Amino acid sequence: MEALSFQKGIKVKGPNFISVVIPTHNRGKLVRFAIESAASQTDENMEIIVSDTSTRVEDQLQVREAVEKAKLNSSVSVSLVRPDKRLNMADHWEFAAKGFTGDYLAILCDHYALRPSAVSTWREIIGNSASSPDIVMSNVRSGYSSVTRTERTASFTGEIVSRSAQDVLRDFLKFDAWNDDSMLATNLPRGMNCLYSRRICDAVRDQHGKLFHEISPDYTSSFLLLAHALDVLLVDKPFYCTFGSQSNGRNSVVNGMEKFLENYPGVDPFQDCPTRIHAVQNTLYRDFYAMKRVEPKLGDYRIDTVGYCLSLYREIIVKEFHGSGLDTKDMKAEWHHYVGTLDSESRQRIDHGVEVLAARRKKNTLVRKVLFKLGLFEKSRDVYREARIRIGNATGRPQLRYENVVNAVAGTDSYLKD
């Protein structure tokens, strides 16, 4: 392992010290914004650990330069580490977070940016809680477009609610997000949308040897951590802002899991799954039951079959909506075959859900499919976004433009303060 330190000195840690860990791979141009946003925090009771597995020299140099720049503009501890071999996503997250020293751990994906008051707000919330929460989670969707140079954030209330970890897990396992717009923005603490306390990180590692497991480390860690956690503090504020178009989950929904699964040779991605459809929903199904086999505290939990079927069906039609080149007709045939094996009550509930989804379907699925095949889908989407902005400006509802995502999160930092 290569470890490069860019520290000017050791700071005295305050209570609720936070470790921000940034794993990255061949995304040098993107991760520099994530690093800059972490180094621009208004609270210095934190450390930043950047872990780089880039194979391209250009990306390696860009990461190193971003870390050096971050240290010049911040007095917090900033470290850059590199493993001595190529790692898959799960092993990379484990390697990156292995040496964190904080009371809480936050995983910052390389296509996420933190708003400047994120760390101070986290520490204030933890300090004001009746007891040190095991998990602090926020799931407000917020994103920045480099094409239109605008930021969009979903509505939020600012409310802080404490829930038992068991209730959070039970709600997720209903797989009922098919019925709203949050199919992938699941209400589950996945590292990139939360803080984990050192207590539960240590508890999981003491029992299982590591925190992050294949296939999707954000989900496998969530299942294990929720099994050991007592409570989850839900904070309805947007700490993060996504940017770029590099999400593994989003890309896998449209294009399938094959490319992502290349990193896990010998692993059956459909183990325990009722179908072998290449879908993110099957990855979640597989990962939950893989963790259930090794974690006794998950023994009484199971995924709702009806919710799973409807979530899987919705993902198939989302693939069609976004012009996926995959054989969705064959996927539907396999899905229908499995549903046909279920009891009549389950089939009736699924049929009703399919009717609900059909009523919402867009009429331009065919148009999107053609645009995708012609390579014009992204361009048409950008034109559509720009048109919306121009209409907003003309009707007295202008959107501010920002040079980059760091400026965008700085310009909207008031979201965390109000």
C-alpha cells in the first residue's frame, strides 16, 4: 500500500469527530470536486481520506493534485492512500475506510459533493440528540447539471426523527418504492447518504471481519449495520449534491449489470433470487439474503414477494423508458413465468400494481428507444433541460447558474441552516 500524507500537523479532536472517506477509480476529473467540497467544510473537526485505485496515470495525477490543493486550502488532516493491487468496489470501500479515526464515518462518493455546513450540521445534530445515534441518515435528492449549470433539490422539511433500526430495515424489505419516484433513492443507510458510528462499525467488523461485502457494498453494509444498530436518526435535509453521470446504480438500471459484475468473477449475482434478470432489484435481493446467511440477527427478516415483483417489473419498464438496448421483452417473459408460480392472492396484488404502473407510463417510450439507438438520447435530454430553464426565466421563475458543483453547494448551503 502507498500512503501519502499531506498534513501540516495533528489537530486536537473535538467530540463527534467525523471521518470523510472518498473512494475513487479512474474519475480524476470528477473526484476533484468531491475532495474540494470536503476540504471546504466550515467545521474542522474532521479528517479526509482519499483512496485511489485509478489505473490511468492521468487520473492518478489528477487525484494527487486535488489532494495537494485541498491541503493548501484547509487545515484538516488530508490523506491519500493507494492499495498495491486492483480491488473491486466492495474491497476498495473496505480498504479506504479501514483506518478511519473518527467517531463517525461518512463515505463520500466521487460524484457527490458536500454542502459547506454538512459536517458542522452533523455534529450539531449528534450533540443535541438524547444519545449518540448509531446512524444519521439523509435521503433528500439533490443534483447539479454541468450542462445547464443549475442545481435542483427535492423538497425537504428539515425535520429530525429517530426510528429504531429494525423498523427502518422492515420498511425497506417491503420493496414498496415501486409505487413512488424513489425506486433507487431507497430509505436505507447506504454510506453515501449517512454517517455510521464507530461503535457499530467495530461491532460488525468484530463479527464478520469486514464492513463491506460484495456485490454492492453500500447495501451489504446497511443490512449488517442495521442488524447491530439500535437507532437511526433521519434528518430531512440535503447534505449531498450529486453531479456527473457516473452512478453505478443508475447506469446498471438502464444498461444492465453485466459490466459492473465483471469485477466479481466467480460470484453468482443471482444466488437466492427467484429470477435471473439482470436488474438492480435482483442485486439487492441477492445481497440481503447473502448477509442473512451470515448474520444471525437478520434471521427473522425476509423480502416481501409482491413488493419484489413489482419493483422488478418497474425496473424493466424504466429500462424501456430510458431507451435501454437490453431485451426487455425476454425479461418480461421470465418475470411473468415467475409470477405465475405464486399464490392467487399475490398474483392479484401484483396485477393491481401493474395496472397502477401502466396508468403512469409515458407515451414516448418508443421515441426514447429510437433516440438511444441513434446515440442522441443524452443530447435530446440536455436540450429539454435547457428549454425548461429558458421557460422558467421567461415566466419569472429563473434558476441560478453555477460554474461547477462546488459553487452550487456553496450557493445553496442555506438549505442546511434554515
